[in-house]
Amino acid sequence: MLHVHAAPYSVVAARGSSPRLADASVTRSSLISPVVFAGTTRVLEAALVAASGIAIAAIYVESDAAGLARYWVASSAAGALTVMLLAWFNLYSIGAMLNPVRSLAGVFAGWALAVASVAAAVFFLKLGDEFSRVWLAAWFVSGGAVLMAGRLAIAARARSWSQAGRLNRRAVIYGSGPACAALVEALEADRTTDIRICGVFDDRGDERTGDNTGGYPNRGRLGDLISFARTTRVDLVLLALPISAENRLMGLLEKLWVLPVDIRLAASASRLRLARSAYDFVGNVALVALADKPISDWGMVAKSVFDKVVAGLALVALSPVMALTALAIRLDSKGPVIFRQKRYGFNNELIEVYKFRSMYTDMTDVSASKLVTKDDPRVTKVGRIIRKTSLDELPQLLNVLKGTLSLVGPRPHAVSAKAAGKLYDEAVDSYFARHKVKPGITGWAQINGWRGETDTEEKLVKRIEHDLEYIENWSLLLDLWIVLRTPMSLLKTENAY
């Protein structure tokens, strides 16, 4: 098993380094997904176009709702058509939004075509008497101005986020031979890509690779890559290896798949040419998809909204139960009501998890070096009840609102938890793969009977198998199903002590 000890990285860019070199000293920040940003921009621009048309109609043409209805339809249709045309012109790429001056001609052309289409529809459908020509002319001018101003404002925000490293996808390259040089050259020639390269890794050693490759620093071997991805944000791993190196690729994937990153193989590394639809493109650079982040882009947004809404409602609904539990703990034994414990979170980050205290204060085990067993003398009278019923987990709803936990996901484990005397990562090779998503209060393993004590390796393996099955099959409907099933699963208390 590969054990990685995370260490902080700092970088001073070498003279002559590439302008696409990302600052590797940047800590993990809140990523703004380029897909979500582009999608939000589309909705905003469509709304601006439609709103300008409706506003002009309301002010200068119609005052009653019935008369405005046709202008609502025409304005909304033009807004949707404008967005479709701008997307066809590739004006929602990060490169286009970061350089609005270069794309303004395309934006204006898309807008003009949309208005012309509305005018043509009015003409051919013989609706000329239903629409004001003054409105159409005024809308063409004002809508274009609003669209241009909005694009400039969006560009300013995009540049700010890009400079902060929040809007770019941060990539590392594995492999430093000719294939790496070809990949670097292709990425640097493409102005539309949002990729920023943090460095190059290769197991061949510095004596063969030198200090840098194509202006990017060589940062070490595979173990260093994994450690780097644990301590700074990495979104994409690019493998610059020939596709014929099957055994080497399989070995790399076996170790890299525990990371929450997209893994891509550079198509330029192989002379084999596939159909265009078989490739995953970063800008104009063709790549072969080998592994994807389990939850990304709009899926991440949907899961976050689901978590916050349901956790907020649950806190309100369960506040009387939580208040009574806190009172019972206070009356039963001395010490704080809330117990705080460090556990592994997303990408092996340490997070602080809240629980109702269930042990005597002088016997609490912060690192969970010894699992709680049946009739454990460390557990209080009230503690036995709240552990059996999982009421001790309710404060973790606050973790969900803070963003350190999700409602549904692999349960977070304490740093020193053991199964049959072995640390969890020593007992199961694929253990860290469960950290590719944010941990949860409940999960697929818990509703399938693998809740509670993991005193044997077999129990731990079963729990992790279910965790990985959840990650591979995630959907918002699956999260909802698990949340609804959780109360019933709490009735099975044979493994909860």
C-alpha cells in the first residue's frame, strides 16, 4: 500500500516559466466550476435580453397584462435564441469571457441574428400589426447595450476569480518525455482553455528529467503527486504517456483513483486516432477520459443546495429533541454537552465533527484509538441511549450547514480508528478512495446494515464496499432515498453501542 505524508508546497516561478504556470502555494479554495459559471452566465444574459424587451414594451407600448403577453413571448424567445447562438459561436468558454473585447463582435452578431429572427417570424406569420416597430428598434439598441455591458461586468468578475485561482482548473502532468512536451505545446497554443498547470511529475527522477519541462517545474515522483493533490487544489491529472504502456497506466490508475480528480490521457501521446466523439476536449486539446470526479459541476451545486435546505429544516424540526437530549446529558454527568472530534473529511482533510457527548468526560477518546464495545464502561447511561438511537449524531447538522459534512456520504472516521488492531487504511487498500466525496451523517452502508462497530476487517471491508458503491452511483435521488430510509435503519441497533 502507498502511504502518503502530506507536506506543504511553495513555488517560486523560474525565469522564463510559462504564463500558464499556476501558483502552487495557493491553498484549497472554493472552486467556481467553469461549467456552472458558463451556465449561470447563459441564464443571466437570456434574462437581461428578455427583461429589456419586456420593460420597453411596458413603458412605451402596452400597459395591460393581456397586451404585454405577446411581448413576453417574443422577448423570452429572443433571449433563448441569443444564448443558443452565442454558445454556437463558443462565446461561453472561459477564454471568451475573460477577453470580452475580442468576443464583443460575436456577441453583437448573435444578438442581431436573434432580433432578425424575431422580425422574420413576425413578418412571415403576418403579425406586423401586433408588434410595434418602435419597440423592435428600441429593443435592438437597448438590448444590445445591456448585453454588452453585462458581458463586460461578467468579464471583470471572471478575471477577479481567475486571478484568485477559483475559476481555472488546476492540472498536473505525469510524464516528462516527448509526449509531455507535445501536450504542453498544445495547451499553450490554445487561448480558450481554462487549464493552469501546477507542475510535472515523473518517476524517472530529476537526473533524467531536469528541473523543469516546457517552463513547468518538475516536482517529483508519483508519491509526491498524491501528496501535492492532498495539500493544494488539483482538479485534473493529465497523463502524458503512450497508450501502449498498458501496464504502466494500470499501475498509475490504481494509485491515482483515490484522489477526487479527473484523470485524462493525452491523445497526442498515441498515433491511434479515434472518432472525435471518443475524445474529451479541453479547449481544442483532445484527451481520453480515464476517470472522473464522482460529483462535479451542477451535481455539486444540487447536492449542496439539498444539504443546506434539508439540514436547515431538520434543525428546526428536531430542535426540541436536541434540547431535551442536551438537558439529559447535563443532568446525567459532568462536562460539556458537545463533544468535538477530528475526523477524515473530503480528500483526507481533517475536519472537526460535532456530537452529543456520550462518554464520561475523563474517559473520552478524542482519536478513537479504542472502539466502543458492548457495555463499555466509558459510556454514560444517557450515552447508551443516544448512541443506540443515533441521537448523538444530530449536532452534525451544524457541520452540514458549515459545509464540512454532507447529509449523505461515507461516514467520517476518526484518525486512529482501528479494525482488528489495524488502522483502517492499513486494513483495506482502497480505504482512502471513500474520501473522494464529502463525508455524510448517514450513508449507503448505514441503511444496508453496516452501522456501528467495525471490530473486524470483514465489517470494515463491507462498509467501504458500500461507500464506494454509493460514490460510483451517486445521484440526488439516491441521496433522497437514503435520507428517507435512515429512520427505519436506526431501528436495527445490534451493532450500535
